[in-house]
Amino acid sequence: MALLVVGCTPQPTTSTSSRTGAPPTTAFSPTDVAWIQLMIPMAERAQRLTDLAPSRTASPAVAALAAKAGARLHQDQKHLRELLKLSGVPDTRPHEGHNMPGMVSLTTIEEAGTVTGKAFDQLLTDALRAHLAQSTVLCAGEQAQGHSGKAKELAATIAKNTTAQISRLDDVRPAQPAVPDGTAVAKS
């Protein structure tokens, strides 16, 4: 998984005193920190896209979906930043400017600012679906390979929410264009 390769240098951990002999209450592994540091910019970019919806969408259903997704992304960022602070790792923004699978690209955000109506709806729903699908993959990786109970718990919550959002998104996503033989392209 990309999560295991990106930013996996030794990171500080938070634990109870070794003098008491108590087990660590919260310890963050490099995987936990890499997951947090990747999920923050992914959520930020997706939220930048959803923030454009009120003035650009043609669909009340897409506008409502974008508002709910944006609010969820805002909450996720808040919780991710709290975890990063708890980990003791500074917010160095190691993924600033990167384009990775599922991360809404700066080009997509720029393009979204120039289109309206159905073109915007298609761009938003395609990019948001890719973001949600990749977030699900990354959260599964954190749950399987992470160490911090708090990080794994947040990953489970985000994964549950993204699954629900994908279902709602697929219900409002614009129909895919037909291929030359007249059949519609299946939604991915």
C-alpha cells in the first residue's frame, strides 16, 4: 500500500511513563502518522471542490450531497489534525502539491471553477467518488497496519462514512454518456 511507503520515517510517539510500568495509552507508528499526513490534504482538496458546488451545480441533489460531503470532510480534518497533534509530529505538510490516486488534483479544482451545470456536476461527482474510494482503501490499510487505537478508530469511522457517501453519490451521480453502440457506460 502507498500508505506504508509514504513518509515512513521514525516518528515520535505518545505513551505513559515507563516508570509506572503502564502500557502505552496512545502510540503512533510511522504508518499511523503517514495515514494522518496523507488524509489531511486529501480531505482539504476534496472540500475545496465541494465548496464550489453552491454556485456551480445544476442539481439540487448534487448541491445537497456536496454540502453533506463538505461538512463531513471538515469534521474529518478536525479529527485528523487532533490526532496529528496528539502524535507529537509537526504538521510539515509532506504531501503538499502532490497528486496521488483519489486526491482531487489542483487542475481539477481549477477546471471546476470554470464550468457550471452538468459539466460541473460530472466533474464533482467523478472526483468525489475517486476520493471516497481511495479514502476507503487508505482507511482499510490504517485499520490493518496501524498501531494507534485512536487512529484506527478514526479510520473505521471515516471508512463507514465514506461507504455511506459513495452510496448516496451513486444515487445522484449524472448518467454516464452512451457509447457508440447506444449502451450506457456503467458507473464506476
